[in-house]
Amino acid sequence: MRDHTLVIADAEGKGERDLMALTSGTEHFVIWGSQLSWSHDGTRIVVCAWRDEPAGARPELMEVSVSDGARRILSTPAWTFIEDVAWLADDSSVLVTARDKQGESFQVWRVTYPGGETTRVTNDSNSYEGLSLTTDSRTLVVQQAFSRQNIWLASLSDIRNAKQLTTSTIAADGYLGIAFAPDDKIIFTSPRNGNVDLWRMNADGTNQEPLTANAGNLNRRPIVTPDARHIVFISSRTGTAHIWRTGHRRAKRNPIDRQRKVGR
């Protein structure tokens, strides 16, 4: 397997540099269906990773310093796999989607920082894939997969009384990415029109609209900038996957006109 490298750049796609690389051949980032999370002071990044060991793959939460690329492994239970991570607003904990035992569904866990004390947030037969928090970290949006895959919204203090926001019977809404914008809009992926596009809706599920229609067949992993001005995402519209940026607040009738590639 090729080495994995963590790369950072400014919001314009300039100043791109390698922050840290895994070169041992035994450590790897979780790159399919996973996204990293920045601390709210902008000094640290947490990313899901795994390590090859004689007994099998060992999932790890890896903290990386933005200033010098120094890394540290955060303490976690002996999960069989981790998939997504999101830092809480006060940087006191991270939320993680993880599988406790082989064959079980992915659940949401809370891991304190830096202590590593772990609490299970969800505990049911559904599987949770992808997560995003409001700016104040009081509300969680997550894709809940059971007989169909739709998007649900819940208070972090009352996860059992979640509200279903999408009701598609054929589309895997949110499967390839979901993000809660600071202005209480939800950006999510959906293949309901044939291609995987970015969609936007209100926090109550109303006013669902496509943002990347007719712009390639795979647009995924959206992240909204803290000022809510832009959405950064991955698109294969040029034939290969690249990072793209589009306006969020101003994207109304024809958002595709304001989308452009950033980085290499």
C-alpha cells in the first residue's frame, strides 16, 4: 500500500504543503468514507487511522499538530474499526463513529480530550455513518442506516428522540458526506437523480435543493467553512478526483457557475 500523506493549504488552495506522512508501511489513514476534524482553535487535527499488528488491524485516533506535524495517538477502546470523527466546540471531546465488535453496527461514541474517557452515545441496531455538529455542538446530524438510508437530526443530549429529515426509498442520502453549516443549513450527498450530488436543506428537512447538478457523477465529502461562505468538497467532474469549492450563502439558482477547483 502506498504511503499516506496529510496535506494542508489555505482557503484559496494556495500554500499547499505536506504536513505529515505515514511512511512505515504499517500505519494508514482511513481514507474511504472518512473525514478529519480541526480543533476549533485551529492548532490540531484529529484523523481516523489504523495500524497493522500481528493480531490484525488496530484502529487509532491520531492527533496532528498543525504547526509542525507532530502526532500523538489518542487513547480509545479496542474497537474493530473507526470511520468518522468530529471535534466538539469547546475542544473537550470528539465524537467518533466506531464498531465495537466485528459484525456489529457502527455507533456514535464520545471520547474526552485529552484524557480518552469513552462514553457510548448511541446503542441500537442501526448503523451510523458520517456525522456533523452545529457550531455550539448541541445538535448532531448523522446518517442512520437500516432498511433505507436517510438523514436524521438529534439533540446530543437526547439522541433517542431523533427526527428523520429525508424520506427517500431508493437513495442513500448522506452516505458519501454530510455537513452542518453555521447558518443551520445541512449539506448532504444524494444519488437520487442518478449522479451523486451535493444537496442543501433547512435543519427541519424543508427546501431540499441540488447544488451540483450536471457537474460530474461523483461529488462527495462536503465541509462548510466556519464563516458559512463556502463548501469544500471532492468532485470527479474532470475525470479524476480533486478538491473543489463553491459558494454556500450565495448559491441560489445556478451554483455550478461559482464552483472552481482548488489545490493541485
